Amino acid sequence: MNPGIFEFQSMMTSVVNGISGSLLTAVQSVAYILMTICLVLGIYEAYVKGGDIRSLAATFLKYAVAAFVIGYWSNFFSDLFTGFNQIANTIDSSYGAGDLAANWLNGLQALWASQGYDSIFSGIAFSPSAILTVLEIFLAYVIYPIAVQIFALIYTFWGSCLFAMGPLVIALAPSAVVNSLTKYYTLNLAVWNAWTVIYAVFACLITAIHGNDVNAVVNGNLTAFGLASQEFGALGGGIEMVGLISIIYAVCILLIPMVAAFILRGQFSAVGAGLAMAVSKVANGGIGGARAGAALGPVGAVGGAVAGAGLGLVGVGTNALFATGTGGGGGQGGNGGGTYSTPPPNTPPPNNPTRG
């Protein structure tokens, strides 16, 4: 199978080419046996229906199609893979987007090589918000690459399973009793191939608003986002926004499998629910972090918002890290944020005379 147009498809191509050897031959042999059994079941199903000629003809037609697809499975899978990639390439090249994930990651690496150490260690020496600055850099350079690698791993694992199990599932097509698995597999195969198309649409959108340039964000040129450069003049450029934008990109990339499945199944409300949940986590974390860092000034507020957004994305509540309540007495009493527990329902009251 030829490599795809995006970087995360190279691993997938290597795995499929490895499976296409002796393993695929063994899978095809088992698939032919299953297909013959399902053909016999389909003939008996037609007999049970009173000798339904239409059902019998459909069984033989499914058998012929399944035998052809299984026999040329590598070519069929490769042609389907290439067809969706051509669609994605057409969309991606309309604005010259390229591989957004790889380009943004390369921009982060170039930024770190040019001024990463200077930004961090000079902030530690002179700025009271140095810890938040370090946390912003941590979010930009750790969470985003991890999200990209997770997406590449999911894409490769899911595609490899679809390729390896395809002949076995397609072999069930002749029998009406079990061919629902074949229909469900076909839908999932289309959903998986649509991931690249949705990825290309997202890359095209980001490129159209000039949001794929790390240097433009660092220099405070955020007019494409509706934000004027002078609004970030007090922040020393847009370095504080790199972490936040990286988190947004990471969320969008990880949502691609979910969005593809919901769109092809027509479940548009679920797409909105998933996006709303992700945005809610990021927004709540960012608000909590901004409140915690407001005491350090504008830089602290923005840094706290970026840190809180990243923590909210991974499921860590900012209240647990930024709580500043006045402490109460030891244990369960006091005025602060102590934890109260309810005794079991059968526990007698303290002054119960029946207690010795």
C-alpha cells in the first residue's frame, strides 16, 4: 500500500505492508471456509422461506462479491485508502495547508530552539509569574505532541484491525443471519477512511485564518482570530497564547474519530454534545486558572488560564490545585474546606441511654 499524504499515515502503511505477507494468506484461507459455510446457510434460509428464488439469487450474488473482495483484499483496501486520500489531498491543497499537526509541531520545535530556554529561565529570574510561564511551555510542548501521537496510534491500530479482520467479516455476507456484522464493518471502514478527510478540512480551515503559523502567534499577530496585536502588547507578544492554541488543536485532533463516526451516521447532535463537553472542560479550567493567577497581573491571569485549560482537558480540577480557602480545625470541623462524612444509618445517637 502506498503511503498517505499525512505523516501519521506512514506507520499505518508499514503495518499494512507487514500484514499483507503470510498472515493475510492464512486469514484468507479461513475466510474462504467461513464464506462456504455462510453460503450453505444462505441456501437453507431460502429453502425455509419456501424456496424464495430472490433470496437464493441474492445469496449467490453476495457469495460472488465476497469471494472477489477477499481474493483481492490488499488491492481493494489500498484502492479505498487511496481514494479517500485523493479527496483529502484535494481539500488540503486548496489553501496549501499541508500536514497541520506536523507543521505546528515543527514550529514549536523551532520556537524552542530559538528562544525557549531564554523565555523560561529569564522569567524565573525576574518575573513573579515564572511558574505559570513554565507551565504554559509544558502544556504547549507536552500535551500537544502527546495528543498527536495518540491520534496516530489510534489511527494505525484501528486501521490495522480493519485490514486484518476484513476478510473474516466479509465472508459472513452470504448469510442473512450474520451479514449484519458485514454491514457494520463496512460502515466502520468508511468512517475510518473519513478521518483523513476531516483532518484535511480542519487543516484547511486553520490555514485559511492563518492560524498555522507559530511565529505569527508569538509576535502577537492574532488578527485572524479577531484579536488585534495591541491587545497583547502587555503580554510581551503572543508566547502566552501558544499553549492555549496548542491545547485547542489537540482537542480538535482527538475529536476527529468521534466527529467522523457521528457525521457518517447522521448523529449531528452528538457532535455538538461532544464539542460542548470538551469546550466546557477547557473553559472551566481556564476560568479557574485565570482567577488564581489574577493576583500576578495580566500575565499571571493569562498564564493561569492556559494552565487551567490544560488541566481541565486532562480531567484535573483547578480547585484542587488553586484552592485558597481558610483552613478549619483538624478533621471534619472548622471553617474551611474540610470533608464531612455521614455516619451509617444504624448508628445510635451519642447520648443514647442504651449504649453502655
